[in-house]
Amino acid sequence: MNYDDLLEESRVEAVTRSLREDIGDGDITARLIPANRMASGRVITRETAVIAGRAWVEEVFLQVDPTVELDWHVNDGDAASAGQTLFTLSGNARSLLTAERSALNWLQALSGTATICASYAARVAHTGVRLLDTRKTVPGLRLAQKYAVTCGGCHNHRIGLYDAFLIKENHIAACGSIANAVREARRIAPGKPVEVETENHDELEQALAAGADIIMLDEFSLEGMREAVRLTASAAKLEASGGINEKTLVPIAETGVDYISIGALTKDIRAIDLSMRLDA
């Protein structure tokens, strides 16, 4: 199964779970409204944001009531300003209100991820570095969050434990050496990217000699990173990692590393403040 198919499958399953936990055996408050009452409304953002999650919103309404009509005013990846209408909607009033919270939960969470990614990406736009997410995602929402990362102008690291090797300290210890670990990775899955985590220049040189595709520089100093760039001379890609934040991001990007991985892109998100308003 390719990535797009995995994303769609995970979206349908995740939306189904979110509706089940919210609606249970029925929305009793919506039953206060006459069953044939129709309504229209709009969803606005109360703050500046980069939007992500249209397909999740559409899936919510599709599962609740496929007759509801949505008219989007933004695309995923667009910047929206406070007070801006993101989409209008019309249909059965009960359906609109039943789907409201689940739809907004998806849109505000994924837009939160996209917004922080856009902020980080803008800070290093003057360099050639690519900002990467990590596997530090909300359980069950990895593919959704990794999609939102791309809406914000950052990039995906490996999706999981199956699509690339990331050989860390414990793997190296269990294999006996960096060379052994890399050799075994090439044997197990030829063609899969092989990355090795290093903590000093001696390990960096071992990873280079072993032919690693990517070498992670774990909590190297700025000078250590610059020296690693010089030593590597493009023989492998370099990824800076470890405790990177808004203050340290730009100096690290300016060392010349190829990638910077940042767990905060997906694990420290703050949902965007959205609101649905029905027309009177």
C-alpha cells in the first residue's frame, strides 16, 4: 500500500473513532431541534493560522450526513488571518451541530501543527536546510500530523519503523559496531535509507566509513556541526538533532547541515482557536 492509500485509510478510521467517542449512541442535544430544520453557517478562525485538515473535516460530515454541503474559502497550506471565514456549510441543522465539534477538533489540531511548522520554516528560509518531523506524534494520529507538517512547509522524516533505518546507540551496542549495523541493514533491506546516530566525531568517521546515507549529529555543539560538515564534504547527508528550539534553530541551520529534526513540530502543538457560527 502506498503512502496516499495509507493516509486515506488512516483518515477514515480516525474520523470514525472520533465520531464514536463523541456521539456514542446519539446526540441527545441535537434532538431538541426539529428533524426537518435546515440551517447554514460558517467556520472562522479567531487567530492567524496556516490551515491543514480539509479532508478530515469533509470525512466527518460525510460520515455524519453526506447531504451536508461545504464551500471552502481556503486550501490546505494557506495562511488565514483572525476573523477569516474558512468555509461555509449548509444542511440539516441536527447534522451540522452533531458534526461540529469533531470537525473543528481535526481542523484546529492539524492547523496547529501546520502553523508551528510554518513559523519554524520561515526562520530558516535563508538557508538550504530542510526541517524534519520525528516519530514523536500523538498516538494514532501520526499520518495526519505528518501530512499537516508538509502543509506548513516542513518535511517528513521516516513515517515509522518500516520505511528507513535509524541506527541508534542501543542498536550499535547490540550489533557490536557501527560498521556491523550498517552492513546488516544493507543485507536486510537493500535500497532502504540507512541513518546512523552519532554523538562525537569518532562515531561520525565510523559512520562515514561504513557508508551511511545520513548521519545524525546528536547534540553536537555549533563548532562540532561545522567541523562535521567539513569532514563529511557531502559524502553523506547530515542531520542535526537534540533539544532544538526557536532560539537554537537558526544558528544550527547556518552551520551547513542538510536536515534538522524537531520533535516539537508534532509533540508540542497548540490547537488553533476556531468557531462555527450558524446563521440566525
